[in-house]
Amino acid sequence: MNGPSAHPPGGPHRPQRVLVVSQYYDPEPLPKAGELARALQARGHDVRVVTTLPTYPAGRLYPGHRLRLRERYPDLELPPSLR
């Protein structure tokens, strides 16, 4: 690979800032954007998620969730500036 983002095989990887955008997220029973977000964070990346309120498949808001602009998930660590 050539270019500024190329790394030697098995070499160090710089943490990246990642934005995951998904209509569906935990606790909805669909392919899990949450799994991707947690896996990237476990590898040292700074992960942010933009999603909708959880309503699939019943079309009603899941228990424990309420209408508000930002939801925090305890299994994803937020940077100090967003806490």
C-alpha cells in the first residue's frame, strides 16, 4: 500500500475517529451497529454513534428509553468533553 494511511503489515495502527451512522442500534434485533462500534472502540478508536430511537419491530419506543436528543450507552466510553 502507498500513501499516508499505509502501515507495514503487523505494524502499529494509529487510533482513528469513527462515526457509525445507523437507523438501527441496540437493543433492536437487527445486524448490530453496536457490535461494530464496541469492536472498534476495543481496538482503541474514538467511536461516536448517530442513530434513531429504538422502535423496531413493534413501532413503539423500547422500555427504558425516552424522547431526548442524546442517549448514552454505558458500554461505550465517551471522551471527557462529552461527559
